[in-house]
Amino acid sequence: MKKIYQVAIAGGLVASTFVVTQQVFSADPPTQSAFVPVVPCRLLDTRPSTQVGPRSTPLGPTEALPVAVWGTNGNCNIPSTATGIAMNVTAVGGTQPSFLTLWPTDATQRPETSNLNWVPGSAPSPNKVDVKLAANGKFSVFNVAGTVDVVADVVGYYEPVAPGPVGPQGPAGPLGVVTIVTEPIAIALNSTGTGTNGSNIANCPAGMRVIAGGVENPIGQALNTRSSRPQPASGTNPTGWFGDVRSPDNATAGQTATVYALCVLATS
């Protein structure tokens, strides 16, 4: 069965072999999110004198605190469509050298990373942190050593957006659009029954000329390409590609090779 493909080429074609293969891609692209800035709001403050949120005591050593984001929490109201959160996170009054790690609560394990570091006696230590939210709209905060109060101020969130439309095709290169034409080469026993052979021509569509071509063997078969050339062989503007394959012993009748032609507009 004849097949035709089109490929945009920017610049000249430099290739001695061109293999036509089929590729399968997932129909579901990765989820895209857009940043939505908000008027800063305090989501969490564990200090008892300025408490915001459900916690009024510092985080202890190796403690992980789940923090709810979706809906009304602390002084914030974040929609359930949010996939991530952007915050300024501050560590206050740490009693030992330590760090905080923030991550989605439903992750299989806590990442071996730090978002914020401090030493005892240091001034409140802030840092900008973006963190993905779990499927239930939560993230967790982990403190590795000593005790420390945590303040989290939300400055925005991320929510899914549909991908934009495909943009217009860019300008064609010197060769314009290359059309790839393929034709099968049926392999049959020769007249003496001592080997197999087959040939065919991949012809360019009307108004096009061939710039390259070749022969692809069937998978697992080692055929001899007896001829692979423009068609017709003489002339300045061939319009197809001829392929002829032979095998003296190891190819099976009924297999199919492929001849292909790379075609551009005759005026290119």
C-alpha cells in the first residue's frame, strides 16, 4: 500500500540513508498550569502570640506537619482547582541548626531536599517556596532538628489551563515541504526457485521531483539491494525512486521490503 508523509525541512537535506518508521505517542499531554497571583495572605503561623491556622506550637525535631490549602485556611481562600502554591516561608526561633522541607503530602516519600536553612540565634529566615499540592489539596512541612516556628504567606497559586491552539507553520526552508512516498516491494521466489527477488517504484505526486530515496528491508531479513536509484535513471528531474532487492538463500517469500522517495516541488 502506497503511503505519503510530509516533513518540513529548513535548509538542505544531507543524508545517505532515510528510514521510514512509525511512532506512537500518548494522546494525553502533560498537565499545564498557569500562575495566579493573589493579594498576599497568611496561611500558617505557629507562634502562639500571632497564631494563624490550627497550630500554636513550634515544630519539633523530625516532625512533619500537614497543611491544608484548598478552601478557607488561615487568612487565605484558595480554590480546589489549585495544583500548586507559591509562598514566602519563614523560620522563627530555631533552637538548633536545621532546615525545612516542603513537599506534596501524598508523595511516596519525603524528598531529601531543603527549602529553608538556619542556625540558632539567627534572625527570622525567609525564603520563596513553590510546592505542588497533593490530591487532597495539602502539602507537608518537615523540620529536621530542634524546634522552630513556621510562618507561611501565600502570594499565588497554580491551576490547570488548556493548551493553546497550534501556531501557524513557519516559513519553509530552501527545499520547502518534503513529501515522503513509500511503496511496498513484494518478495517472491524467482523463476528457478533458488532465491527471492522483488522491485518497485515510489513515484512522486504530480508536480514534484525526487531529491533522495532508498530501500528498507523487512525486519529480521538480510536482503541485497541490487539497485536503488532515481527513476528515470537519466534526466535532470527524476520523479521517483526505483528499488530492487535480491536474496540467494535466506529471505522468505511473502515478506515485504519498502522503497521510499523524498519529493519536493519541481520548482524548488
